[in-house]
Amino acid sequence: MRPSRFRPPITLPAGSSSDPAGALTDTGFWHEYWGSVSLPARLDLTDPGTRSLASAIDLLLMSRRRDTSRDAAPRALIEIGCAPGAWLAHFARRGFEVAGIDSSPRGVALTRQNLEMQNISAEILEADALDLDLDGLAHAFDVAISIGVVEHFDNPLPIFASHAQLVRSGGTVIIAVPNLRGFNGWLQNRLDPDWLALHNLETLSPPRLEAIGRDAGLECRSLEYAGGFNPQLFEWKERSYLGFATTRMGAAIRRMRRADHWNSKWFSSMIVAEFVSTRQRA
């Protein structure tokens, strides 16, 4: 089996296959997954895939920050599926007041410990984002974000709706998902079809993301492919010559800094969708 390592673009929540949204993962799976994390966990911005994804998200956040009349004050940001806190630490360093939600007890413990080690103040909730008691949370945030979350549900609409409920009217929702259709999907299916089966592939297309967002009361502002070709996207079991070749080839491509800006639906590792909430406070 390939050595386990923490890879920030794949930060997934625990779920229950019995919930109405039909989660494709369970708590036990993510308890084991987070067991391999070393602290402190930070985004590795020397990694090309992480660097280019972070750049795409930061650009959206900073653009929206300039658009608001409240840009003199820190803005409140909440991440759904926040374990182990590397992205929250990244956003905190960019001036946001951060909070997080995760339903994995181990993931929550790691996140709290990680942020404490980095002297970052944040409220981290151990909760299912589909079952939130919204007292004090509804419409409390300027930004709700998730990275690699919504595609892990047969019915992604409820988790989209959770994002929408957390932000004020006019607030920003950013949803990033792996691009596992086309060539990337074919390759992952060859490497490890069981891992691919944890993803609702129907969700992983810009038109579908836009449509689900609209049904959840979100107006799409932008949809883009990001991250470039990133061999760190893929998972496989046992020894794999195809996996080895993919890693070597991808690493050679990504040594060219300009490859950060090479994006296409055929090979980019991520899709980043930006929405604005059109819901009114109840």
C-alpha cells in the first residue's frame, strides 16, 4: 500500500450511510483516515497542487472582500468538514475569523489541537452539518467553505443547503470538489475503483454544481477548474506501476511553475465553485 500522508486538498467529513443525504463514507472510515495525520498540519504551499488550489480560493475570497463595505473588519468564515484544520489556519492568517464543523471525533480533536499549536483561535464544532442546531449559527458567517465534501453524498442538496443556511444574505459560499470525471476518473478507476466509489460522480461537473446550488438558494458567480494536473489526487492499493508512472510524470510536469496555470476539464485536479446566498433571514 502507498505510504499514508496528509494531503490538504482531500479534507473529507465523516458521515453516516443512514442519513437522508446518503453519505458514502462512515465515521469509522474517517477515524482511521485521520489517524495518519501529523501535527502541526499546515498547507504545504511548496506542493504545486496545493499551491494552485489555495491561490484560486484566495483570489475568490480577496475579490469578494474588496466588494463588501465591511472590508475594514475581519470577516467570519466557517469550514464544513474542517479536519485537521490546515485550511482554517491558512484562512486565519489571511485575516478571517474562523470556525469549523466536523462530525469525526478524532478529526475535531486533531483540529483543535492543531490550531492551538499554531496560536489560532477558532470555535470547532463536533456536529453533523446535515443536523445542525442553527441557534447562533444561521446567517452568522460571511463565508462558508468546503473542500472535498459535497461529492460524498448520494443526494448533495442537503449539504449545499447547510452551506447556504450558515451565511448571511449576500454571503459567499465556496465549494471545491475533486475533478474525477474524464481522464482523471478513468485513471482512478484503474488505480482503485473502491476509492472512486466513495464519490458521487454525477455531482462532479460544473453544470450539476450550479444546478444544485440554485436549488439550495445559491446564485453561482463563478465556476473554474483549478489545481492543474496533480498526481496527489489519486489513491491506489498495493504496488502499482501505473500509480508510480503517474506520480513520476505528474511531478515532472509540475516542476514547471507555469503549470500552475494549466487548467482544463480534461486533467485539472479540482473544480472550484463560488456562490452568493440569495436566501433572506427568516
